[in-house]
Amino acid sequence: MVDKCTYRLAFAVVVAVVRVRRARQEPVGADGVQIVPRDAGQAQQQRGLEQQREQLVARVQDTKEAQQDAKKEFQSALDQFLAITGKHGKFTDLESKYHKLQGEYEDAKDAADTVHKRIASVEDVSSALFKEWRGELNQYESPAMRSNSERLLRDTERKYDQLHDAMKAAEAMMDPVLSAFRDQTLFLKHNLNAQAIASLQDDATQIQGDVARLIQDMQKSIDEATAFIDQMNKQGA
């Protein structure tokens, strides 16, 4: 049998453990299981939001770099196209020039595909971030902290909307320009002679204007991405 002294000793040990945990601000339940404080739970949620924000910034940075690459590829494709069809184009060694133009077109297409994928990735991450952020506002006990978080959410969403609009505007310009390049490249393939090349000179002017507008829209999107990244980094500082 267990005597009374043993019971008293066991009870004293339990009391001592509870007091130590309280001193460390580690509350325990009636069954001795540690209780996670509400503040600790909010801190975990905040860390989760910070991780999603960092992920969003990384995806926006990837998209920005993809658009910078696409700008170069479209400009390079245009330069090669004008070298053949422009006013100063030389109708010599046309087959070799065609193959070079075809390569430039393929590079531009690959760059455009990468931009499409990066923008979709940004949309996925931002949707998850804003959904979780809005869902956790009701968990604040402090009205002031909740109000501040709501304001920060609105500011971030507004800046993201500007970025998204710029990205989509540039994205929408890519496919029509690629289609024009593809048509002209295919036409060159089927008509490798000086007369056919000369017939494309009027189209060259139109394509040149389209590429110029595309590059302008891409630069606007790149600038918006830079501003968005700077704002997010300031918020996380």
C-alpha cells in the first residue's frame, strides 16, 4: 500500500511543477497539458502571413525578371525582322536570315510563355495571402491592432491591383505580337525571294509600332513590380 507520505510527496511535486510553469508563463490545463496563450497563437499566425508575403515578393520578382528577359527577346526578334524587311534590309543570303529570324521568334515565344506562367503563379500566391489575411482579422482582440492590419491590407491590395493591371496589360500585348511575328516568319519561309521580302516592308512598320507599345507596357509592369516589392519589404522591416 502507498502511505500518506507518498501521496503528500507526489502532490507537492505536482504543485511545484505547476508553479514553475506559471513562473515561466507556460499555463497548463487541469490535466497538466500546456495551454498555448492567445498571444502566441497570434504570433504564429503573423509568422504565417510573413512567410506568404515573402513568397509573394519572390514570385513578383521572378515575374519582373521574366518580363525583362521578354523585352530583350522581342526587341531582338524585331531587330532581326527589320534587318530583312526594313528599308535598309539586304536581300542576300535570305535562307540564313530566315533561320535566324525563326530562332529569334522561338526565343520570344519561350520568354512569353515564361511570363504567362510567372503571372499565374503571382495570382495564386496573392489570392491565398489576401484570403488568409482577411480571414484572420476577426481573431484580433485589440481594436487598434485590427484597424491597423485592415489598413495595411487595403494598402497592399491597392498596390497589388496596380501591379496586376500592369502585368495583365503587358501580357495581353504579347500574343498578338507573337502571332504577327509567326505569320511573317512563316511567309518568309514559303517565299524566300527578294520580291516577297519587299512586300513585307509595309507590315514591318506596323509590327515595329506593336513591339514598341509592348515594350512600353512591359516596362510599366516592371516599374510597378519594383514599387510593389519595395512596399512589401518596407512593411516587413
